[in-house]
Amino acid sequence: MNALDYFNARLQATISPMDYLIANKNNPEAYVLIDVSNGPAHVRHTTIKEAIVIPEKELQSRIDEIPKDKEVIVYCWDVWCNTAAKSAKYLLEKGYTVKELTGGIAAWQEMNFPISKTIQEDDTENHCGC
């Protein structure tokens, strides 16, 4: 694969937080944003506002919650996490149109974009989602 093919493929498979915000603002009915983070609840307490939370380990059993008529945008923690890539691969194999949100929740928060809390801060003990 040459450099041009690589970057074309990368751009087809990913979307930046800013590009997602713009695209979603222009056509909100076209997208569904899914937080696929696994792990203990205390590291999953923050999610992108309006995202559906379906941990990657639950995708198979909850796939009926994901609309096939929308472009699915998946994300996890950060650039070093490959959970979103695994989720995207699985959904693509099931016939969905999917992109990975570049940088995950870490990039989103760095840009001060809207977030939500999924659990109470003090409700973090004994909730391993590994």
C-alpha cells in the first residue's frame, strides 16, 4: 500500500471530533454515536453527550439497539485503545456503515466538547466491566 492509499483508507475509516460535530449539526438524523469502552465503571464514568453506551463486550447481544440506516461512529478512551477499532470491524462485518472517532473521549474532552456522566463519582467500587 502506498502513502496515498493509506491516507485515503484512514480518512474513510475515521472522523475527527470537529468533523463529527459539523456533520452531526448539519444532518443529526444521519449518525449514531456509540461509546464502546470496556473496563471498570470508574474509568467509564464520562461519555460524550448524547452517545449511546454499549461496551464492546456487549455489542453482539445488543446489536439490535444500533440502527442500520445511520452511520455509526464508535469511540473508546484514547488513541492507544483499539476497542473502537475492534467494534468497528465487528459492525462492518454485520453490514453497518462505521467510522472510528479519532482520539476517543480523550480528544473530545481536550477540545472541551459536551460530555455526560454515566455514573455517580462515588459509585465506582466493585464495578469491573473487564
